[in-house]
Amino acid sequence: MLSMSWHRMRRYVEGKPKPIEYKDKQAQLEYFKRLEYTVKRFLGLSYLWTGSIGVKLQVWAT
């Protein structure tokens, strides 16, 4: 049987991250951004900016 429970999440972390941890996380973020861009281009997806509020709509490229 599947068991589910609630867990509290820490919303505020005090102090600054260690420089090596920060660089690692930054590198991971850049990797995922590049991966997302590559996958979207491969699948033919693009973003269309509409209106003055800049709403992003994901549409199939033609």
C-alpha cells in the first residue's frame, strides 16, 4: 500500500553558500538550461511573446 505524509520544508536558509557549492549548483543550472534549449529546438518548440505583459505561450514552430 502507498503511504503518504506531509513534511515541512525550510523556506529560509541563513548565511551564504560555500563558494564551491555555489559554483557546482551554478554549473548544474547552466547545464539544465542548455539541455532544455537543445530539447526544445530538437522537438520544434519555441516561445511566442504576446501582449504588453509578456505572457509566454509555448507553440509548435511551423
